[in-house]
Amino acid sequence: MLWVCLAVGFVTTLDVSIVNVALPSIEESLDAGPTQLQLVVAGYTLAFGLALVPAGRLGDAGGRRRLFIAGLVGFALFSLASGLAPDGTLLGAARLLQGVSAGLLNPQVVGLIQQLFSGPERGRAFGMFGATIGVSTALGPVLGGVIIALAGPETGWRWVFLVNIPVIAVLLPFAWRLVPRSVVRGGPRRLDVVGLVLLALATVGVMLPFVTTTGVDDDPSRWWWLALGVGGAAVAAVWERRYQRRVGAAVLDPQVLGLSSFRNGALLGTAYFAGFTGIFLVVTLHLQDDVGYTPLQAGLVGTPFAVASGVSAWLSGRAVARWGRPLVVLGLGLVLAGTVTADLLVRTLDDEPGVVGPALAGALLVAGAGSGMVIAPNQTLALAQVPVGSAGVAGSMIQVGQRVGSAVGVSVILSVYYGGLASGDDGAVASSRAMLVTIGFVAAALLVGVVDLRSRRAERRGTTAPDA
């Protein structure tokens, strides 16, 4: 069951980044405009994030198996529709539905790990899951470049989507046999429909202005969506407290939100994904636009990050039960060191194409080793005190934070990069400024980690006091 979960996490996360290198081919093949291309990329992320919380709550309510199977089938069908799309509009629509399918699947993965494992085993399972997420995100541009190089730019972009179908075909029989049929004990007996709608509005309002940002001639009125997002979140908070008092099955259980370990973990994950996703974007933009690398060459520079992240995530999954939050803080320190080094290399080696790629690969190796200590251990620590009956929705809220963080990070980085070019900066200067944004987000995550570490130590001192 764990291997099925890991494979699902791999393919759904891979589709966030693999499509980036295919955009020029899609633009040329389908004569797609900027809005259609943005929908291909951002539509998947937006729909992914929007479906997470409802899917998590429905899974906790006993529908985990049905949602898992439906998500797998839907992901395969809409991958097929994306690969066969005759124009940019239908491709964008198929990507939206593919994102919904991914959003149905991922909360069930987290809920199943929380349900089927406990203690150190849970940490190791989440460690493997974190390694899968980190490797798939980093390998996306590489695999996309390889597929397009083999199949050609005219049809290669179609195989970027169609490659999902044989993977799902293998997974589906195992999922049908292995996903538990039993209802999760302690899960909610009623469905908070109003809460789900309010949270959906909040998610759309917060994410939409960021995922529709291209960095060039963006409509400033899109930021009004943030008012809807903030308003929806405020109304949702009031409704959830009242609903929990009256019925006791709120989507966002105040008992879960009251856990400082959960709040800090969710905030750290949001800040980290804003920087983590941006690292590859800045490096890819710089190497292709400024240095002259091909998509495949630029993608290969990120391979050391993927390898190091996978190894360290596997090891940290075994160590998190012993070391706890200090492990995450150490990982964030390594990511920060690697990112700062990458910024220095971008500034100084932009005119040496034979050197800058290997040098950046070395810096990303350090950052990848740290990243593996962050994603999975942070999720393990954030969910450690969450009841199994709320595991799906709690895990989905952490993933919503990750999707929002990614959207914010990409938006700000694109705006800084293209804004710099428009103002007359050369490519290296624009890339460096964008990299500083990434550094800022990682530093913010590190600050949250230090605050949470001090809070945990204070709690331990309090529980061991004589009068406790």
C-alpha cells in the first residue's frame, strides 16, 4: 500500500513541474496564447489546491477508498485528454480536471499513511513520501526535457501527459486490492458543506491572483481576489467555531488548529515551498535565457538536488523520531547555504557557460541534502498530535499551504525577474534579484522552525516541572 501511495504522490507532483519545459512546444504546436499557456500551468495548481480540503474531509468521513480509485481513474482519463487536446482551450480545461483528480488523491495518501503507520514507522513512511515529492519536483524538468528530445518538439509535449497512463494502468489493480475498505474510526459523521464552500472561496481568492501572474503586463485588478480570499477565510473561521460547538464535525477542527505543532508546521511548509519551488524556476530561466542551455541541459543541472533530496529524506525519515525539529532546522540551514551559493554563482559566472552549470549543480546538491530534511520530517512533526480521524483534512491543509506557497513564490519571482529585464538589467542581475526572493522565503521558513523549536523545548520544560 505504501508503494502505491508513493507512486501516486510521484506522478501527481511530477505534473506540477514537468510541463514547464513543454510550454514553448505547446505554444508552437497549438498556437496557444499567454492566457491559455498560463491555464495549462496554473490551472492544474489551482484545481489541485481547491480539491484538497473537500477531498480530505470526505476521505476522513469514510470515503477514502472510493476517492482514491476515482482520483486514479480521473487522472488517467484527463491525462489522455490533455495529450490528445486539439487546441489550447481544451488543453487548459483538461489540465483543470487533471488537477482536481490529483487533489482527490493526495489527501487520501496522507490519510492512509497516518492511518496505517504509527510511531517511528510513520516517520519512515513520511520520509519516503517526502523523498518522493522532492525527487518528482526536481526531476520534472529533466524528464520533460528527455521526453521532448526523444519524441520531438511537435509531439513530445503530448507524451509529457500521455506517459501518466501506463503508470496509472499498473497502479489501479494494486489500489483496488490494497486500499482498505474500512471506515476510519473517529472520522466525522456529518459533512460541513458551508465550511467546505467558504474554504474553497478562500483558497481560490488567495491563489488565483498569484497563479495568473506572468510577470509581463498583468492586470492589477486581479489582486481584488485577495479580498475575497481574506474575507472568505475570516467568515470560515467564525463559522467553523460555531459549527464545532453545535455539531462537532467542522472541516477545520479547532482542536487541530489549536495545536501549535500543526500551525507551525503548516506555516513553515508554506514559506518553504515558496522558496523551494522558486529555486528551480530561477536556475532554469537563467541557464536557458541567459546562458544558452537547452531545456534538457538546464534540467540536468537540477539532478543532484533530486538525488541528494531523495537520499536525505529517506535517512531523515528514520531519524525524525529521535531528533525532531532540530533536524528540520539543520536542513533549512543547508538549503539556505546552497541557495546563497547559487546566487553568488549566478552573479559571477554568467559569462562562463562551461563552468556555471556544474557549479550550480554542486550548490543544488547541498540545498537538496537539506531539503530532504525539511519536507517529510516537517509533515511528520506537524501531524504527530493530530487524531487519525482528522488526518486527511489536516494533511490536506498542509498541502494547501504548500500549493499557496508555490503560487506565491512563482508569482513574485517571475515579477522580479521579468521586471528587472524590462527595466534594463542584464540576465544575471535579474536572475540574482529573483534568487534573493527565494533566499528570503527560505530564511522565513528557518525563522519559523527556530520559533517552533524553542516552543517545543519550553513545553518539555513545563511538563517536566515539579508542579506540572
